[in-house]
Amino acid sequence: MQYEKKAKELRAEILKMLYACQSGHPGGSLSCVEMLMALYYEVMKVDPKNPKDPNRDRFVLSKGHACPTLYAILADLGYFPKEDLANLRQIDSHLQGHPDCNKTPGVDMNTGSLGQGASLAMGLALAAKHAGAKYHVYSVLGDGECQEGLVWEAAMAAAHYKLDNLCIMVDVNGLQIDGATRDVMNSEPLDKKMDAFGFNTIVCNGNSFSDLEQAFKMFDLSHGSGKPTCFLLRTTKGLGVSYMENAVDWHGKAPNDEEYAQAMTELRAAHASLEKEIEFNNG
């Protein structure tokens, strides 16, 4: 229940950022909140006080336009002050429209050009194998991004090099900037394709903390198998804001005054409802 409450708070931070700079990508940022929370709050071995720890787990946000979610979580964990979030996409800010590992504490890899993050993550995992390092590598891709050939070259290489320290996570929300993924360039069935490429493939609800917990347990059990893992995470684009949910128009634009007010009202109401439920359960 506390994680559901935190998810509402992070979604509010995401919308504050996008509203303040009047640009960005709300739909895909809101759909991946739970999966990044599961990674950073439960799964990955990281230390905000030592962001360059050589033994830390690595994360590559291949769908780099969803960086407001990553920034909100990093700030919440203490990698940098929460006040910095107000400077998203501003000149001289360390929080740019796509992640930059040279500027932002906690960011492991620059991303932006879709398709490249999977190969970067694969390279990090291969480097760990060569060095005998124990860290794991995680990467979040969009389902529209899976139309890029580079994703499948990375998948082929990951299986060839037996990178069982690599977990590729696909945010399958069914929408991309031009419309429904099935209409733009249908890449389904992703589960059968990933299986055929030699992955340990897990399909679950990417907006469910319990489903994510079980998926990561299965990833842990796969260590030593010689097979990389792929999570196909079914999500709702724009989750948490009624008029943004499953609406392709909200892939890449910021809310105006009225839209922002409505979104924040909805999120505050949902947050308050969860607080009452928590109080009742604890009473």
C-alpha cells in the first residue's frame, strides 16, 4: 500500500516537471513508474551516497524520453536535491530531456536515440562477464522502440554471449508517437520472438508491484542459466490521469493550466484515498 501511495506522489512530481517546462513526454513516463520503483527501491544494489560505486548494478533507460520518472526517483532517493526537478529541460540544468551520465548523479548511460539502449546495456553486461564482476544490468525499452533493428541485434548478441546478468524490460503500453504500435509496425508476438532469440521471457502486469516482485524473483532464479531475461510488461500509457490514459495524443506534450489542475486534483484524490485506507488498516 505504501508503494501505491509513493507511485501517486511520483506521478505528481512528473507532471509538475512537465508543466513547469511546458514540454516532454507524460504518457510513457507515467506508464513506467512502477517498474522503475521496483528496480530502485527493491531490486538494484545502488548507493545514492556513492553513485559511481564500481560494484553497483547498472540501469539504462533506453526510452530516454521517459526520464522524468527516473529523475523523480533519483531525487526521492537523495542523488540530488528535489528542488532540482523544477529545472527540467532548462538551459544549464543537469536534468535534460534525455538522461546524461556526465551531468546527472545516478544516471549510468546517456540515451535518447531509440534502439541504442539495448545494445549499451548488453555491452555493460558483457563487460561485467569479462571482468568477473557480479553486478546486474537492467534496461527499460518502449514497445514502439522494438521496431528498431538494433534491438534485435542486441538480443542476438546477448543470447550468444550467455548474458544471464542482463534483464531487458519492455514497457508494452501499445502506443507510440504515431499511433498504436500494431498499426505503425506490428512487432508482436514479442514473447515468441524473445523466446526464439534465446531469452528467458516473462510476461506480466508492469503496473502491478506484486507481479513485478514475482518477475524479479524469476530473474534471480535464472542466474547461472546462461540465458538473458526479458520482461514484457503490459502497462497503461498515461496511467493515473484519466484523460491521458491510453491516449496517443499525450505521448509528447505538456498539460496546459486547466489540464494540469485536473490531473493534480485526480492524483491528490487518489493519494488521499490511499492514506485513509492505510490509516484504516493500521487502526
